[in-house]
Amino acid sequence: MSVPAPGSSRTEHDLLGERDVPTAAYYGVHTLRAVENFPITGTPISAYPDLVTALASVKQAAALANRDLDLLDDRKVNAIVQACEEIRAGRWHDHFVVDVIQGGAGTSTNMNANEVIANRALELLGHDKGDYKHLHPLEDVNAGQSTNDVYPTAVKVALQLAAERLLQAMDVLREAFAGKAEEFADILKMGRTQLQDAVPMTLGQEFAAYAVMLEEDRARLAEACALIREINLGGTAIGTGLNAHPNYPGLACSHLSIITGIPLAVAGDLVEATQDMGAFVQLSGVLKRIAVKLSKTCNDLRLLSCGPRAGLAEINLPPVQAGSSIMPGKVNPVIPEVVNQIAFEVIGNDVTVTFAAEAGQLQLNAFEPVIAHSLLKSIGHLSAGCLTLAERCVTGITANREHLARLVGQSIGLATALNPHIGYEQATAVAQEALTTGASVHDLVLAKGLLTQERLREILHPDNLARPHTRASAAAAVEA
């Protein structure tokens, strides 16, 4: 941070002494020192608007609870509340300047919030920034609080806000896959196991599976979000509630629920809740699960579309940009590739969260800032990845119908469908001969007189190959 020019600063003090703070800055001396101490990522907490909004929401709820308990006068509370509402509306975010990764278990973030809110509230009361005798960032804005209950509560609120967008983005992608499943419902293709021909299925079934996978993961994410809605606000330093009114936790939580629209609950044991990172670990694990399955899906899309002449080429991904600076006409699967990379990052972030959660000691975990950074980054990137994959790739996928039909006709995998009708030994012999000679299973079965044309046609009907249980159930219903 540059040294302020003469006359453009105000003097503030803390336990280490006096420092000049830029007059225009809403933050104060504690934030100034944190900026100097933690030049780590270059990413300020303002890069996560949800976290800044959550901090303001917590401070607003705390002020209202302290008003209810007659611990703060209405004039101060009204100024604090208005300052918080302005921040929640998107103002003053650029004054939240401390690095997202910091020592102190989030103390610098809490100080940054206290100072910005206090200085804006002072302006609203008609006083100069830094004139803390009228309204103090620690005695008033931070009344009844500690970083150790404010910061984790704000992080949980921020994660809930971010997760709601991820749930929506996943649903957009799910609908895109479901739409393609319906479009491709009548296209027969070969399924594969271990990259070898297996048995027939429809391309619609393949895409429907991706939609189901996403819906399952949305359910797991919703479950993980329920865990992060339990907060330790009111526990203050270690969960004992020192310096907070006995009724403060319930009141603050109630106000925070109303402000955010999130159904929050005070933890049953605030000492346990202050040190336990289990909800963050659970959420991180679910994000990793989503990432792993998204990446597997993108691997499939890249494999199914590889070619266009020398690969599988069963589907076509929409071309979105030129693929090479040297090979004319080359188009690459860049959208699935970027989602793969997001997945790799999320998996790495999960390792970070795991180590940080494990490293907590006694009544506090000092490493919550890197947990927050990792989780918010993972959620944000997954949200963007889902929307990008849906809008720039999945909705534009087309199928190579004739090529798929030809592959099914040539595949020795059809022999599997004949097992119940000509026996395993005969089916194996037909498959081996087809593989050796290049003849089709269909033609060999007819040539050997193993089945009639009519019977073979019935056995190899697309519905019998791809949906035998559905067809059997329908037939049974008709007979009944």
C-alpha cells in the first residue's frame, strides 16, 4: 500500500502505535497493518462479494440483537444498520482490502468489516472517519462478538449464498442433458465397457445417465448445505459466550435468518461448534464428488466426439473456436477441457480443506481463511463451469446417426443378445468368426441357420436390445 500524501491522511492508533490511514479510506489502522502483513495471493476479500455481504449481514444482525437487549442505543444501531445495508447492496466493497488468506483465524477480515462499517456509520451520524469516540469499530460494531464466531458464521452464510447459485447452475446443465436424452432417445449405439464393445443401448440412455448423475449430486449438495446452516454466533472467543448477553445468540441468529433469508440455527454446543470444521469438510467432499463426476462426463464427451475422421465420432460438439495455430480446420473440445481443469482444481482444494481442518488445535481452528478461500473458489468455478458446459457445448451437440447404426451392425457385441436363443458356445463361435472375417453377426446367424429372419429381427429390435425390461413389462401389461 502506498504512503498517503501529506494532508490526505488521518492518524489512527492501535496497540502497536500510530499510523496514517488515507482520509478517503473507510478501513482503519488494523486493516492497514493486515494489508502490509499479508501480501499473499493478491486476492482481497472483496473478490468474494458473498463473503462481504455475509459479513455485513452478521454485523447488522448483531447490532439489532444488541439493540433488543438495550446494549446499544438506537442512534448508533440505526447508523450501523444503514451502513450494513449499503454494503449488502454492493457499496463500499472496494474498501474490503485484506488478503483472503491471512493469519489470525480471520481476525483481519473481521477488523476490516468493523472499520468500514464504523467509518461509514460515523459519516451517517455527521462525524469524520476515524472519530471513534462517537462510534467505535470494536466497542460498538463488534459488541458481543469475536472473530471466532463472526468469521465462521459469515463464511457459512457466504457459502450458502454461493451454493444456491451452484444448485441452479447444475440444474441448467441437468436440463441440457435431459433435453439431449429425449432428442436422442431413438438412436441405437454400442455401449462399451473397458473401451471395448459391450451391448447396445441408445444415445438417449447415455445422455440421460448424465442428467441423473447431476440430479443425485444436487441432492447431496443440498444435504451438505443443511449442515452449514448451523452457526456458532454468540459463542464469542471459544464458545463460552464470554462478553455476550445470554439471550444474544438466539436474537442474533433470528435477525440474521431474516436478513439473509436463510433458515439458520444456533449450534447446540457452541464450544464444539467453534472448533469443529466438519461441515466444511463435508461440503468440500461433496464439491469434490461433483467435480469428479463432471470431469468423467467431460471425458466421455471428448471421447465420443474424437475424430472427426480417425476417432469414434459418434457425436459432434459445437465448434466454438479454432483449435490450432498450425493445423488448419482443427477444432478442439475446449469446453469439456476447461471443465476438466476446474475439476482438477476442486479436487486440489478439497485436499487443502482437509489439511486445514485437521490442523486445528484445541478450541479454535486458525486456518479457516484458507478453508473459506478454497470452498468459495470451488463453488464459484463449478457454477461457471456448469453453465458454460450447458450453454456452450451440450445444447449444441448433434449425433452421427448413420455412423452409429453402422457401428451397431458391425459390432460383435450383438452376439451377447443371442445368448439366450442360440447358447453361449454358438454365440461365441459366431462372434469369433465375425471378428476374423469381418462378416456381421446378423449375416452369420442367418447363414448358419441358427435363427429365422423373423426371429432374428425380433431379437435385434432396438427396444429389445436397449430396453428389454421396458418392452417385456409393456407386453405383460397387454396380455393382462
